[in-house]
Amino acid sequence: MQVTQTMEGKPMFLHGTLEATIFHATPYSPPFLLNCINPTGAPAYVSIKIDNKKIASTSHESERVWNQTLRVLCAHPINATLTITLKTKCSILGKVNIQAHQLLEKSNLIDGLFPVCMENGKPHPQLKIRFMLWFKPAQLEPSWRKIIDNSRFNGLRDATFPQRTNCSVTLYQDSHHCPMFQPPLDVCGSPRNLWEDVFVAIEGAKHLIYIAGWSFNPHLILVSRRKTLLKLYW
């Protein structure tokens, strides 16, 4: 995948927060024979994709009026394609494609009533959708930085997952290392062995503990050395 670069040779990305406000679309116009049976048509909704990956969608509305704002955290190449699709449960009514670099070149704001394109790529003669896209670069987002208030970090505003309470994080240089190991950066005190700390946590736990990871070998066992904290428990 080709990534556009700046004059300094650094890659450009669509990195920040995208706020997409979906207002409404052209009302459904049923044929005369169906006007009394289903005057509003099937409920329609709008989905947003970046490079064919769905990132947000509105509710299903028969009147095609949403007035919903969708907030999306972005970290995509500048040549990515943003696709806004108007669809029902069974069919695609039309799409609007916007290149990511347009969000940076048009004062970070795109607003208007846009015709949707059909499957053949041609604009639909009647169907349009009104939306507004507002992109806020990460470097201009104060909520993306560590906000210090009274010497306490209050967390990121509007984060996908809220900050938990009564939790602590320990950084490990490696899962296991010899006593002579001295890391170049001592960020959490003296070097600690991850597996020893895990054993101590499980051994002294009063509640259920679960460990999640992307790789696990059940045939591995922890072999104790002479100089280890585990000898205090054995």
C-alpha cells in the first residue's frame, strides 16, 4: 500500500477524530400501486467505512431522517477512501466516496447535500444524502494528551474504554531474565520477573484471576532458579 509523504519525507496519516453528522436523505417515493401498502418504504440507515472496513452506522429509520453524530477515532493512511453508504437491510441504495486527503485540504470540514452513486458508478438521478464531516487532527486534540489536574491523571475524554479505578500497571522489560540484567531505562524500579509476579498474584489471590494472551503453550513449565522469590512459597 502506497502512503503519501510530506516534504520532510514523513508519512502522512488521517490521525485524529472524525465527527460525521448524518442529517437526512431524499424521502422514499413509492410507485402508485404501492403507495397505500408501504408509503415510507423499508427502514434505511447509513454506514461509514474506511477502506471497506465498517467503523460506524446510524439507526434504521423509515422516514430517512437521522440527525445523528457518529464519532470515529482514525489512524489511517492519507490515501484511504471514506465511503458513506445509504442502504436498507436487503439492498444498497447508493454510496458517496470521499478521499481522506480531502478532509485535510478543505479546512477539515465537508458539509452539504450530496448525490449518491449507484452500483454502476453513476450518480442517482433523484437520491441525495445530507451530511457533515468534521475532522480534528490528533495534534490539535487536547483530550488526546495527558491532562494533569492537581497532580492526577484524569484519563482521556470520550475514550472508547473508560479509565478503571483501583488498578495499577507494571512495565516489564521481559517475562524472565537473569539477576545481572540491567535495563537501559529503569521505569518501574528494579527489574522484575513477570512469571514470578504472576505466580505470587495467583497464589495469594482471594478472587478469580484470569490471564489473557495471544500465545499460550500448555507444555511450558516454570523452572525455578536458586535465587528467586518463589523459594519463599515452596
